[in-house]
Amino acid sequence: MERIRLAEDLSFSRLIHGLWRLAEWNYSKEETLSLIEFCLENGITTFDHADIYGSYTCEKLFGDALKLKPELRDQMEIVTKCGIKLVSKNRPNHRIKHYDTSKKHIIESVHRSLKNFQTDYIDVLLIHRPDPFMNPEEVAEAFTQLKKEGKVRYFGVSNFKRSQFNMLQSYLDFPLVTNQIEISVFNLENMEDGTLDLCQEKRIPPMAWSPLAGGKIFTSEDEKVVRLRDTLEKVKEEIGARTIDEVMYAWLLAHPARIMPIVGSGKEERIERAVRALSLSVDRQQWFEILQSSRGHEVA
């Protein structure tokens, strides 16, 4: 599988496996390990987490599975996120959902993640959401300390807009390596508001969450969705794809920003569809035909 370089000694697989629903899949340790091995066998070596996934349970579920075969750790890149505090039975002192990007919380969150994953280091740590109460000096101090201690190799952000990204970057002595953003054939906001442009300007490959638009493309009868689905079916036949989700992945993969879609499924057949998309080619006119269907009008 194609590798995307984020730093001199860091690269991600072009497709990333997302574990935010791991707790919902109700897999045993052995079944989770089998899924991890399936991803690795298909060239997917990068795994995306967050401390809050599964109400603070998914990291540990992944780590418990990895403990069955710890040698796999050296074959993968672990990404995790922090900065959101949920109201949860697992965090009874949280009275309200809020953001916390304090130095104390970032460091404590990383220590918990290391324990959950049963590893000595995290490859990339992301701030999960822009925090309107952020003190960037504290974030920079936390990042610098964690990097110096070898607990986190690289850092990035998630859902940050241009000004938010640039503000945090200005306090750091090393570059942020990615921005995880929502982007799909249905959701074009980050493509149209300058967020994706900034990634290209900074030469930062973005990670794409919800690349299949949360599944609504397959079920909704909304006018926009129906229009898009018809176009995706047409392009599917033209390029020899088996399913329209392959076309949706191929549309993102065709973009020159080197977008890395996050495949958030626990089903092998759905992961295989994403892998097949790597061999599909969407030409410029087909790419714009899908864009036009999403917008509801042709380009000016």
C-alpha cells in the first residue's frame, strides 16, 4: 500500500483504520487481534483512536488485544487524541461536556493512553477539537515535554480551521504533522473554507474522518443524497468499481492534498472495499461531476 510521509522518520498507510466504534462491536480480544492483523496484512498500519472513544474504553480494548501479540506494535502507527472531557460513568467528576487543553490534562491523558495501549510511545497525538479556552503556551509546554521524554513522537490537530492551526503552530518549535478533518463527497466544508488549502500550503497530509458521510449516502432519500447517489452509481460503472463506497474513497484519494481516509468499520468486507479503491482511477471530469452533484450546481 502507498505510504504517506508526514516527517523524515514517520509515514502513515494511505488508508487508516478508525477504532471509535470498537466498544460497539463487542469483539473478544482474539477477534480484535484478528481485525488488527487483517488490517496489517492489507497494508493498513495506521490506527486512529481518541481517549474518549467508547466512553473511555476503546484504547484499552485495543491494548488488551495487542497484548496477545505485542510484536505487532512495531508494525503499526498509533494515533490518539485528547482535549475533550465527556460526561460519563467512567468520569463521574465531569459535570458538563467541555474541552481541556491544559498542560496537566494533556500529560495525564497521554499517560493513561500509554497504559491503555500497553506501549512506551504514541506515534502522533492530536488535540481533538479547537478549544476556545486554550492557552497555547501550555499546549506547547506539554507537547515539548512529551516529545523530550519520548512518550509522543509527533503532534497534530483535529478539526482545526486555518486561524486555529496557525495560532497553535506559532507557539511550537516543531511542525504539526497533520490535521484530521471531516471531508467526503457529501461534506465539502473543509474543502471550501480554506482548511484543505492550508494543509496543501503547509505540505501537511490531512486525515479524513467520516469519508462515507456517516452512511447517509446509502440510505437517505434527501434530494442532495439521491442526486449524489445517482452520480456515484454512474461513475461506479464507468471506472469498474463494485460499490459506490469505493467511488467515494477514490474521489478523496484522487485529490492532490494526499488525503488519508479513515475507515471506521470492524467488518473485513468494508475494509476490503476501501483497499480496492486504491486501484481505481477517477479522472478530472468524473471528479467534477461528483463535486457538481454535491453542490447542486455546475462550477462557475
